[in-house]
Amino acid sequence: MALTDWRTESNSAPVGTANIVQKCTADPNSHSLISFEHLAHFYSYMEFQRDKRLADARRLSIGCARVLIENSKPCRCSGITSFGNCHLWHNYRPLKESVEELIHRLVYNYEDSSTIIVTIAPAILRFCKNEGVILCKDQYLRLISVAICVNAKFWDDKAPLSRQNSRIAAAVGVPLDDFNAMEMAFLRGLGWNLCLSAEDFEHWSKAIEERAEAHQKALEDRLEMERRNQSPTVVTDLVEALPMAALNVVA
């Protein structure tokens, strides 16, 4: 995954769509020239792109969650409001969903959701390092939601700028005033710099992809092990296959 690939793909158009749009723009009455076959192709392509975007977002959310969990430490800020800036990010309530589900729930509607997911992990880790915040599980909700909000505004050209804070704040159950204060603190901690070099983007993309693939392989291995443990033995299969009359003869 490369930064240029995502930016290029997000702006790509299906074959034939540009000509259709050009004809409709030039002549409002030219809609009769568009065949049902063209429309079916267009909507099929858009549906494919949407499904692919959702699948990519789901997979990358798992990898991003693994990166954040690996960099987390035992909580040292619970109930302490003077320990650096931790109190601003502490949620004091356990997550009702997994970290990957939280990430996916907040980003799947964005057009460039994959880029947003790749960029939130380095932003959170850099912020924690700059501000001396020790990342722990009780800070996931607030840090992730704010990181998604600011990175969506920066990276996704089609992200709505109006009411985005209120929408995400409501989605995670944080008061809007607190969310706005967290956004300002997050940006100041990053020096108002959300840029990533092409090399850094490639590094984080690879790291997230590797963890997503490892998670998927571990899940498949566990399911295979469960299937083997639950599968009947060869002797049991043979006995169950015998007709009742044969069992009576054996008895």
C-alpha cells in the first residue's frame, strides 16, 4: 500500500463514466442516450468499490487496533487528574466494543477510510510521546475518536467539515465541549502537523497490514483447531454409518 495508490484510487472513475457524465452535462436531454447496460455497469462498479472500501476498512481497523494495543501500558492515571494530560483522555468507563470495532464504526463512512486508519496510529503514538501521556486501554475511546476526526479533515478531501465534531462526539458519548478541547490539545501536541512522509506512510501501512494478516491467520488456525477437536473419529464415523440391523448382529 502506498500513499499515491490510495490518493489515486480514491479519485479514479470507472471506464465509460466520464463520457456519460460529459454527455449529460453538455445536453440535459441526452439522458435517453444512456442505456440500461451503462447504468447497470456504473452502479455495479460503485457497489463493488463500496464493498471493497468497507472490507479494507474492516481489515485495517484490526491491524491498527493491534498496533495501539502493543504500544499500551498498564494504566497509571485512573482517578488522578494531575498526572500530565492523562485525565483529559481518560474515559473512566470500559469500552463496550473491541478497539477494532470502535475504529471501524467511526471511519467506515469516510471515502478515504483506509488512509485515515493508517494515519491515526502514528498520530496517537507521536502525541503521547510529545505530551508524556502513557497510552492505556482507558484512553482508547477519546484518543482514537479525536485522531480520526482531525485526520479525516486533513486526509479525506470529501470529508464533511461541518458538524463533524458533534457527530463523532455523539457517537462516542463525549460532551461536545470536551471533544473540542481534546481536539485543540491533540493538535497542539502534534505541533499542528499531521503530515506523513511517503516512507513513513509506507512503514505504517506495512505494519498495520502485517498485524491484520497475523490476526486473520491466528483466527483461521483457531477455527481449524476447533473443527478438528469437534470432528468425530474414524471409528465413530464407521459405527454411525452401519445400519441398525448390522449393529444388532454384532451385538
